[in-house]
Amino acid sequence: MKKQIDSLVKLQEMDRSLDRLRWQIAQGPERLRGLEEEAHTLEEEIEADKRRIQDLKKTQRQYEADIEDDIAHIRKSRGRLMSIKNNREYRALLKEIEEAEKGTADTEDKLLGCLEELEELNEELETKEKALVALGERLESEETATAIELARVQEELSDIETCKKELIETIDSKLLEKYERIKAASGGIAVALVDNATCSECHMGIPPQMYNELQRQDTLEFCPNCQRIIYWKRTEAAA
Ligand SMILES: [Zn+2]
């Protein structure tokens, strides 16, 4: 029985290594996906900035055209002033020119605001584009590193799987079934070491009679609390 239990302990170590390696394999692409998502978000932001810049440029051109028209119109009105003899008409036109000049000043303010926003956006765009390039480089090196790591982990995994197959051949099939059943029911741990008459998994005490049996190592014992297969190991202090 001792040999069988030793094999189960080894099997459990292998199973835990396999779980850890499978987790590592799943984790690699996860990290890459995070970076890809980051790049995607940045790309979308860049596209939105570019659209906004296009809109602002259109608005800028519109303001510039308006100002040009206004100036031409004002110049024409000033020309007409010379030919007006009627005082009332003269004043009316003068007032109209004043209003037009005020309107032009407003448009010029708006144009200035538009140009400022354009400058800010262009700077932001440049920063984001640089960040995207850096992110792309990082993604590429991460992909290479992940591929190398994945190959290493997969090799380790298949080595352990080969050892596991060999080990399973040496274990009684009924015992193996029990092991698998307890493992599935107990969070992946089917075999627990008993140290100082205490189960190392659930930390409950083992009754003295059972503890004596366990130390004889010729029967299969189960933890009365967590139902795992328990085993005892002669420690150096005890030896
Ligand atoms: Zn227990």
C-alpha cells in the first residue's frame, strides 16, 4: 500500500504541475489580448481626432472666407460714403459699417479659437501616434517572447504527461478511480499529508487510532473531516 500511496503523491504533484502549465498557456494570449485592446482603443482615438481636425479645418476655411467677404463689403461701403450727400443716409451707412466691423471682429475671435483648438489637437494626435508606434513595437516583442515561452511550457507539459502515463500504469485502477473522484470533489487535491496528527489540507486532527494505522502504512486511510486520502511520512526528526 505504501508504494501505491507514494505513486498517488507523485501523481498529485504531476497533476498540479500540469494545471499550472495549462494555466500558463492560457495566460500568455491573455496578456497579448490586453495589449491589442490598448492599441485598438488608441487607434480609435486617433481616428476620432483626425475627423475632428478635418471638421475644424473646414470651419477655419469658412471663417476665413467670411472675413474676406466682410472686408470687401466694408471697403465697398466706405467707397459709397464719399458719394452720399444726404446726412441721414450718411449716418445710416456709417452705422452699418460699424456693425459690419464688429461682426468681423467676432468672426476673427472665433477663427482664433478654432486655430488654438487645432494646434492642441495636432499635438495630441502626434503624442498618440507615437504611443501607438511604441505599443506596436512592444506587442511585437511580447508576441515573440510569448511564442518562445509557449514552446517551452508545451514541451514541459508533454514531458510530464509522458511521465504521468507511465506512473498511472503502476497504480491500481480502483485506487486511481478513487483518486480522480476525490480530486474532482476536493478542489483538485485528493491526497493530503498528515503531519503531527493533523491533516495538512483541512487542518483537522486525526484520531489516535487512525494515526497509528496510518504510520503502519499498510492500509488506505481517509481524513475523517475532508475525506481526502491521507498519508504519513517519516520526518527526519522522527527518524
Ligand atoms: Zn483533511
